[in-house]
Amino acid sequence: MAMTKTSSVLLVMALTMLGTTASIAFAASGVATFYTEYIPSACYGNKNMGNMVAAASDSFWNNGAVCGRCYVVKCTGSAYGGDYPCTGGSVTVKIVDYCPRSGGCMSTIDLSKEAFSRIANLDAGEVKVTYNPTGCP
């Protein structure tokens, strides 16, 4: 049976919507902190990778397989209760470093100070977040 042009368009639209829904449904959640200096990094050594960067924790580091991958990070609330620290919106960051638990990393994703400030008040220090893989800008 031949597919009509209308059927083809509808199929593409349905697959696009399914892909968008799947990415939202599979967003991971965790805790974000921030750091002020990342050079040298586990992924890129002494190469400066900009300000919108992050370090991955053991929970998704995967022996460095996430190096260079980008994630959309959104603040969802206070890590300790109390005031709402989120400033709204989201930030896209590139994973450039490793944040090992054995090294004292207490978060899921450790954002650069600049990236953290886009989604939360710096005074919070630690916030609940969702993070979802995305294409890099």
C-alpha cells in the first residue's frame, strides 16, 4: 500500500512528538552545586571550554563517556527546604569534568558558577534539578 503525502507528513509529526515526549519523560533528577574554577578538567585538560560547563558525578560519568555531551539543567527546588532558590528557566551545559564521590562530590551535577546562577540564587549553594541530554549549541 502506497503512503500518501499527507500520511507521510502525519507520520513524521507523530514521530517528532513521540521523540519530544520521550525526552521529557526520561529527564533525570538530582542535586546541583557549583564550582568556580575547572581548569584542568578530566575531559579537556587545560583547554578552556567556556562558562556554561559542568562536572558529572559517578551517577552518570560512565568512565568519561559523557565528556563533551550537553545537558539542559533546570532548578526544581530547594535541596534543604525553606526559601525557593530557583530563578526560573534552564541552562544548557557541556560536561567537561568529573565530580567523583570519593573526591568529596556531594552533587549529581556540579555546574560552573555562571551556569548555576542562570537557574538559581548562588546563596542556595545546592538545589534540586532535572537534567536531560540535548544537542550541544
